[in-house]
Amino acid sequence: MSGTGRRRATWISAAAVAPLLALSACASPGSNDGATGDGEVGGEIRMLVNITDNLTQDRWEELVAPFEEQSGVDVKIEGPTGQSVAETFPALLAAGTAPDVIESIFPTIDTAPEVLDLTDQDWVADTPMVDTYSTDGRTNVVGVGTQAQSVLYYNKDLFAKAGITETPTTWEEFDEALAALAAAGVERPIAFASDWATGVQAQQIWHPQQNITTPAWQQAVAGEESTLGEQFEPLFEHLTDWIDAGYTTADDVATDSGTQEANFIAGTVGIYPMGSWFTTTLDASPPPFEVGVFAPPVDEASDAPGPLGATLAYPYMVWNGSSNIASATALVEYLATDEDAIKAQAEMDSFSRAGLDVSTNEYDALVQGLVDAAPELVVPGNQTVGDLALPVAGFNAKFTELVQGLWQGRSAAEVAADLSAWYDAEKTG
């Protein structure tokens, strides 16, 4: 993980904040050269955010309230007008009504020119994974923490019942563990979920081995040194083996993630692949058994643990067409660097960050242990920004659609071929 240090920003008044935002060059609002313009901090700004069961409107407003009080800026929190922030932001751009700050998504090929370059601001260098998410050395999205993707939660009671004394590190050991859970009568040895979750979970399991076999695999695909089919067919073969053995069934990809999480908490699931955000649910509804976590398997035990898949938590962007760039940038700096703001966001949706106190959430502490043990953090296939982005839009949705076909009887080779064909038809450049 790069750039994980942090400092506490001091927010006293609009007059005191403005000097903190002075950059080496000045430009009028709307330019994309890293400057905040000549405007002073104050006035009103709009922030488009993701609204969920835990990221509620009220909690967002509570989060920005200290900034409003200390800076004099009025922050208007807005949820998506479409199905998601990813759908809403481009629509608002086209309508000329884009928000000043955008949360939860990354720049795409189409929207990147509309996002402010923050590279020259001194506080940016200390934000998490800043180098990983940069493009040609430029930073136009910053995050507050990292959310580990490659986490396997397991039920220690069920492992003990199945006679599993150590968590598996290799694919062979993983298969043996699943077989032992099934033999012990565990209802769901490994649980996948429907909709977006199927593809994400599959990728999460594959991140370590994939990045051992082909480091920076996205660049290998983009450079035509490999294909998406080649990158994922070995994973599809593992999934097919588990489906054929009955460790996971077609019912999984018809069951939403909330229900599968409830099934894990109820004690009917042996292993549940999910991102670090699941710790928030576990902390709110602790299971009646001890939960453990381990990293996904790799081919050779000597390579364990492999690189850990991770994404930026709370990614923030500033619209470079904003009429109040100084205040928008001040808000993003506050959210990404202020200790109290960082803590508040971690309580809303768990993430890892060096120095962050995880002692109050035992499940966060478990995931932090995986992050600390990982040789490196790597970006998943659905990344849309940075030097490791695939030159194609819609990867995650298509990947999910195709991988669900494995549960419907399609072969690993068929799904891999379709994934490569889709990429060849959709890639840009």
C-alpha cells in the first residue's frame, strides 16, 4: 500500500482555510491543471454520494457538518437520480448540472477530462493507494482508505466440525477443505450471491493467483500479450469443479448478497468470499460463533499469501467545471486527511488505513491482519482509472453476466472464449 500516512488538518474559518489551498499555479474555475482558482473557501457546494442502508443521507450530513461549521461552506448532499452514482454523474454532466464533488466512483474514459487534476496539492501524496490509482503520474481521484477485496470469511465452528485444523493456502488444500465441509453436512460449503456479487466474489478469489501468474495483468491484456479468456479460464475451471461437486449451486446466483450474509451469520455457510465492508454487517449482528478470515489460495504454498485485491474506499473527485473549486477541494482534503472525518467514514463503511484504530471492531482487526500480511495490494479487474485500467467499459457487469453461466451448465472454455470476444469487440484505442 502506498501513501498511507495521515495528518490532522486544522479547520478554523473560511479565512484560515483558504491559504491551505493555495497552489503553485492559479487558474480560473473549470481548468484542469491542478489549481483551485482564485476563489476563497465559502459559499455552497453540492456533493453526489452513494446512498445505502449504512451510507444514509443523515450520516452523510453528519459527516460534513464539522467541515461546514469550521469552514463556512454549505454542503448539499445529493443521492443518485438514476440507479447509481455511476449512471447519474454522466447524465448530470450532459445536462450541465454536475455536482462539485463526486463520491464512490472513478473517472472513466468519458468523464476523466471533466475531473480536476489534484496532483500538485501537497496533501494528496499522503492519501492511500495514490500511486496505484494515478494515470501517467496524475491524480484526479483520492481515497480515504482501502477496502480489501480478497477476503474469505469462515465459520470456525464448522471448520472444527469438519476436522479442518488450518486454513488452506493452496488450491489443493482449498478443495480438500470444501470436500470436508460437505462431508460434515454443511449446507453451503462456500456461498456465492446473485447480481453484482457473483462476478465480484469470483474476482476476489482469483486476485492473488492471477497477480502472481501475470503481474499487472491488465497491461498484458491491453498490450495483447494475453487475453481476458486466458487470464480467467483457470478460475472458471475451479468454479466449475465446485459447482459439479455441489459445494455451490444454482440457488446461490439466485440469492441476493444480503440473504447470503444472513445465511453466514446464521451458521449455514462454511466460507463466504466478500470485501472488507462485510465487517460492518458482522459488527452490527455478531454471529453466535467465532469468525475467521484468510486469504484466497495460490498454486504454491511458498507464494502464500499472494497479492491482495483492494480498492480505494470513499474515492472522491472534484468537477473541474465547478464555480466553487476552492471549497470543493477543501471538502475533499478534509474528508481525506482529517482524523475525525476518517474515523467517522470508517464507522459508516469499514476500511483499512495505516494508524486507524480498529480495536472497537474485532472483524476489522481480522481484515487489517490480512492487509498487513499481504506482499502488496493490487487493483481488481473492474478498475476504470489509472495506468492499470483495462481499455474497455462495462467489464464488471459483463464478467458477472458471463460467469453466472457456469452455474447454468456452461463450460469454463465457453465462458472464457465469450469474455475474450466481448473484450475484442468493446475495447477502445
